[in-house]
Amino acid sequence: MKTETSQPTGTGEIEPTVTMTAIPVWLMALLFVLLFFGAWYFDLYGGWFDARVYAPYRSVPDLARYQPNSDPDANFVAFGKKLYSENCAVCHMETGVGNPANGCPPLIDSEWVHHEAPDRMIMLISRGLTGPITVNGKVYNTGTMLAVGDSLPGDEKEKSAKIAAIASYVRRHFGELPGVVKPDHAEAVRAGIKDHSGYFTAEDLMKAP
């Protein structure tokens, strides 16, 4: 750091001179701390100069999180996710990879999930499955898949809506299929199988659309 001092000259005049003085270490440390917290504050609240971001939002993802959801079926699919976690994930896992050791087939990339019509899935969720089933060319000896849909609480209309929600979540999340399964459609499919007793087999399901 430069400082100015005055020195007398031979003529009696005072001539200024410059000397060097070390900057205190604490001042350098303070400057570093201020720069660090300034950068941290900008990173957290600055939005990186994006014109869409303004207080109280911090970033573009933060801004998007508070926008109205443009998907009218989002809540229905989220309801299906909750029901899936409570009733299906114990076997098929949250990730949909299944549990081959227990004969539980995967849902990801499964032709049963990708099937154009949801009828087979509605039947499967409603009444369960017994015996082997082939998924992606591999045979899974499932034993017995419980009739999850029939065991859900509520009347027939409520059960159908819940089954439709589960099927919608599975088809979207693991099959990347658009749209949802309508509760009315699930109710109609269930009305068509009301006289079927016991679990379905894979052969039974293959006869459905």
C-alpha cells in the first residue's frame, strides 16, 4: 500500500515522497470473506441474470415449481402413484424393476404395460394373477398376485377410480404412455368380469382387448 510523506528539500521547501506500507492481513481476510459471501448470495438469489427470475424466486426451477400445472391429469396420476406405493411397490418396487427372486416381473419396458388398451391391466389389478407370465421373453413364476383392486376400500365406483389411477401412473411412469385411464372405462371393464371367480391367468388376460 502506498502512503505519502513530506521531506524537506535543500531550498527549504517540503517535497512529498511515496513509501510502501504492507496491507494488514486482517483486511485481506475481510475482503476475501466479503467476496465469498457476495458470490454465494448472488448464486443463491441472483437467478444468473435470467429475466424470468425475480424476487422471491431464486432460480428458473424454483420459478417453475410455483407455476400452475398445465397437466389437467397431474393430480390423478399423483393419486395413482400414492396407491401404487402403498399396494404394488412391495413387489414391483418403486422403480418398477420388479423382484425376479420372488417371481415378480418388471413393469419397465413390459409389453403388458405398453399394450395399447388398458383392459388387461385393469383386470390384472382388479382380480390378481395366478401362474406364470411371460414378460419380455422371460417367464416369471409369480405364484399368486393378490387382487389389489378388489381389496381397495370404497364402493364399486371408488374402487374403479382407484384402479384407473394406478393403471394411469404405471402406464405413464413405466410405459411413457400419454393420457390416463378413465374411471368410467375401468368401471365398465370391471362390470364385464364381475362373474369371474378367482384370480386370472396370463391366458385369461390375453383374451382381453
